Amino acid sequence: MKLAEAHALDPRPLLALLEQAFADGEPGGPGTHGLSPALWERALLGPLRQFLARPGKELRARMVELGFVLGGGERDAMPAELPLLIEILHAGSLIVDDIEDGSELRRGLPCLHRLHGVPLALNAGNWLYFWPQTLLARMALPAEARLNAHERIAHCLLRCHEGQALDLTARVTEIARGDVPGVARTLTALKSGQLVGLATALGAVAAAAGDLRIDALARFGCEVGAGVQMLDDLSGVLNPARRDKALEDLRLGRVTWVWAFLAADLDEVSYAAEVERLRGAGDDVALEPLIELCRFRLGMTGLRRVRRHFDDALGALQQALGDGSWSEDVRAQLARLERQFLEAT
């Protein structure tokens, strides 16, 4: 089994699907309802096109493919729109998260709510939560597979919103040191883990895999999602090109894996001192010493933790499915993913 090599997501298929959805006569699409296309352009289509044109990492689409192939399907037989469902859901979550976090930038450009205002951006993000359901309904899948996929999407969105609720309220300055790793694990499992787990599960469902195989692939996807969040958090302090990510996390007092690792590595007094430094920081300049400490303390030790996490997840999947050439391919893609986060670009 050979997966396509992961790279930046090509936005063209997604943009073409979006244009198709707003074409009159498209089954299941909104069409124009006889209204001026310019009106839809301002209201929904334009903002969506603008956001979806920004290429991101292709991880989730590749995980759908992995689930399909390991679920017993031939890669060329996978429904072309299937990987796009996950990218659409992810895009919607990014738009809404940026609003709730008051973020400025997304993928190197101003967040959608900074360009079009909160009401239009919020509606666009929510529309992306529902669009995949209509796309799924028209796919050439058995009725049982479509129902399974619908239920898994609904479950995923519910869990993701629970994780986002925690992310918006849990603050590292208010949580005991011993509780920080557990909060980070729960947040990660509910947000990042669920969506990647959905990706592998949808692929396996579409390939008509058995329940045990689907569940094993879903668990693997969840663990990969957790590892990706670890990389995302760590890269903010290790990659100068992602410094804005670290500063935003610190300003908001988020319970990230950076704090979870510090809680494990520092004694009580030292950890409390860093939390107090965070609490007293009046601006981004005051946060720089904390970032430097994290870079010094968490550089290689943090990466080793992430690699061990991926190794454990891959080992569990090998135990469930049996080993094969696919495992080395997956391991290589995870290594490329690490480089994507850590290379200064």
C-alpha cells in the first residue's frame, strides 16, 4: 500500500465544489434562488471562496485516504469528495475558533472576521458545518455507510464543541500544576483528536470495513490528532516563524502541551514562578523570557515525547490490523509532518 505524499493542500478541488454548490440546478446545492449572483457573492460565496483558497496542511485528507485503504478499499476507488468533507469541517472550525479567540491571522492572512465582520464570518463558518452533510447524502455509498458517516460526523461536532468550551474557559493560571497534563489531554482529545479520528473512520466506513477495523482506525486517528496538537503547541516556541502562535497561547493563558510538559519537568516552586511570570506579563515583550525558557527546557525533550506518542499510536494500530509496508509509509509521513511544523518558513 502506498499513500500519496503529504504536502500543502491544493484548494482547487474544494473551490470547484463550492462554485458548483452555488450553481443553479445543482442537486442539493443552495443555488441562487433566482437572486443576483452579486448578492450571494457578498453574503456567503465570496467570503467562503476567500478562506478556502488558503492552502493548509493536507493531513486530514491523507488520513481519510489511509482509513479507506486500510479499511480494504483501493485508493483510486475512493469517492473524490470524501476527503473534502473533513477539510470543510476543519475550515468551519477555524473560522469560528478565530472569532471566539479574537485572533488576527489565519494561514498568514487576516482572519475572516477581520475582513468581513463577525456576523458574516460566523454564518460562513457555521454553513461549513452543515455543507458536508448534503455532500455525503449524494455520494455513491450504501445507505448503511451513509448513516454511519452521518452519525460519526454529528458525534465529532458535539465532542469538538465540548473541547472548545473548555479551551475558552480553562486557564493555566487557575489550574493546579498536577491537573494541567490531564486538562491538556482532554482538550486535545475533544478538539484535535476527534476530527482526525473522524477522518480515518470515514475512510474506513466508505471502504465497507468491519466495525472493529473502523474503531481501530478511528482510535489511531484520534491519537495522531493529539500528536499534531502537541507539535502545534511546541512549534510556537521552537519555530521563530510561528512565534505569533506562542504569544497568542500565552496571552490567553491556554492550557497547551507546553504547560503540560513544563508541569512534568519543573518542580512545584519553579513551575509556580513561571505561572506567576505569565500572570504578571503586561505585554508580549514580557513573555519573551518565558518563551526562551520553554525553548531551552522543551526542545528535544518535547519532540521525544511527541515521537513516542506517535510510536505508541502506530504500535496499537499494528497490533489491531497486523503489520505491513503501510506502517513505514505512515511513519515517514508523520516525520514529514514534524518537519512541516518545525521548519522556519
